Amino acid sequence: MTNSFDQVLTALGGAPGVTRGRMFGADGLKFGGRVFAMEVKGRLVVKLSASRVAELVAAGCERFDPGHGKLMREWVSVPNEGPQEWLALAREALRAAGGA
């Protein structure tokens, strides 16, 4: 059985302009040379607008901390609540990065 991020990789890995890459030691997806989604410690981490991140934090997600105690304003860490939610958020992050 594949995990939720494997499903994100399968669904978005072949999208136009999307490549695989690494950030903060984690494998992720890039668009335009920049990572927009990755899996860190079993959680989906995506880059979105600061206002969208605030909405997700209010709904129970966490701001992403890459490990040095500084929370990142435009990155959110999402628990694994199912592949559909992760895929929807990864697609949203791809659109925010300028992809289709």
C-alpha cells in the first residue's frame, strides 16, 4: 500500500513543468525550480500564501518549522488525514507556484 505522498507524487509528478527535488533534506515536487510540496516526518508540507497558511493553522494544521525553531510564514505542515486532502492541498500549492 502506498502512502498519501506517494499518491501526490504519482498524480502531480508528470504535470507540465513539475520535477522532483529536495529541500530541507526531504524529497518533494518543484515547479519553476522551487519546491511547492514535500513530505517531512510523515506530514505533507506545502507552500501557500501567508493568509491561506493562517486559515489552515486555524483549522488544526501547523506552521512548518524546518528544525531550527523558526516557523515559516508561507509553509504549512499537514497531518496525514488521507490522500484526497493531501492531493487537494498539493494541487493548490502547485497553482500558487504558477502551475496548472
